[in-house]
Amino acid sequence: MTALLDIDGLCAWYGASQALFGVDLRIESGEVVALAGRNGSGRSTLAKAVMGLVRAEGRMQFAGQSLAGRRTFEIARFGIGYVPEHRDVFPALTVHENLELGLAPRRTKGAQPRFTFDDAYALFPVLHQRRTTRAGALSGGEQQMLSLARALLGAPDLLIIDEPAEGLAPQLVAQVSGCLAQLRDQGMAMLLIEQRLVIAHDIASRIAVMGHGEIVFDGTFDAFREQDHVMHEWLGVG
């Protein structure tokens, strides 16, 4: 059976500097995989490689279609949503205008998007309250919610989220984590790049650990807890 996302032997570069060295990773439909690792391990580079944002070689297939050589907007239209670490909202545009930029083209005449503005505002009520506010005036947590809601309006089958809790107050971390759990329960496949193992364990069913641009562990959380050397050497835990 073909995985939703199937990566085999992926290498990636920033200029002449190689950052990924033969990464293999599979994500099934509806599956949430946590991607852990120290800073500089290659986690964000893997996300960027999937989205066509860095030079990459290797086999990458999404829903049976090759991503090799595709431009970022084409990859998004295949059904991959991307929430980068630094959120990348458009600061001069209002909340609602930012959301409008995320709308996926309707694939068939008269078809309704799977995730609507009403859904976005129901998931993140604060965005509805601030829908006419410029995105640059939002807090970090509000910008994170905006970036996530904008990605969902693209009707993705897979959501790649890079450090959604980074820099957020504990209350906002809990709110964003709750929203991700809700999306998981609705069947959204996700690649969750997250250093906080408590958050990763609450949301994901599987964990992959990166080190030096490679996957050094890939398995269930139960199996991961038995690998003390992985936690100590590659995550600095224990």
C-alpha cells in the first residue's frame, strides 16, 4: 500500500553545504508523526526539502505523485500545508486578508472547501475577534494560530508544522496543542516538528529522531522510551 508521503534517500543542500544525508520517512494517511532532534539536526531542512524550498535529490512521493522538481505552489496544490517555524504572516495585511491568501483553488466547479473561514474562526476565536487587525500587530501566539489556520484553508491532506510551540506562553502552548489534537482526531495527517516530547507524545502516534541530517530512530513511543542511548545522545534527555 502506497504511503501518503514516501521519502527515500533524500539529500539536501544549502549552497555547497550538505544538510541531509539519505533520509527515509513514510507517513500514512491520517497518521501523525513527531520529528524530534536537536537544533541543527536537519528537521527544518527536511520540511523545506519536501516543500521545494532547498535543493534536494532523492525520491519524494506524495499520494503517488513525485515531488521532485516541483515548485512550492505546485506542492501546496497537491495537498501539503506548511506552517514554518517563523510563521511568515504578511504583517501589513489584516488577519482576514492573510487567511484569504491561503484559500485553495476549487478543484471542481461548485465544490466547497473542506476548511472554511467559519471553521478557522471557530478553531481560533481570537482570530475572529482580530480579523480586521493587521497581522504585524498580533502576538506571537496569535501569529502562530493565523499561520496554522491559513495553511488549513489550503485544504491539505498532510500538514507539516515546524515548532508550533516555540516562544509561546504555556497557556497558548496548551491552546495550540489542543487544536492540533482536534485536527488529528478529524483524520488530518501531520508531520510535527517538535522538541518538547510531552507535546509530541500527546499528539503523535510515532516518533522519528534526526541527528546530523539522518533519521537515527523511527518507531513507536513505547519503543523510543526503551532506547536510552537515543534519548541521551541525540536529544540530550536522561
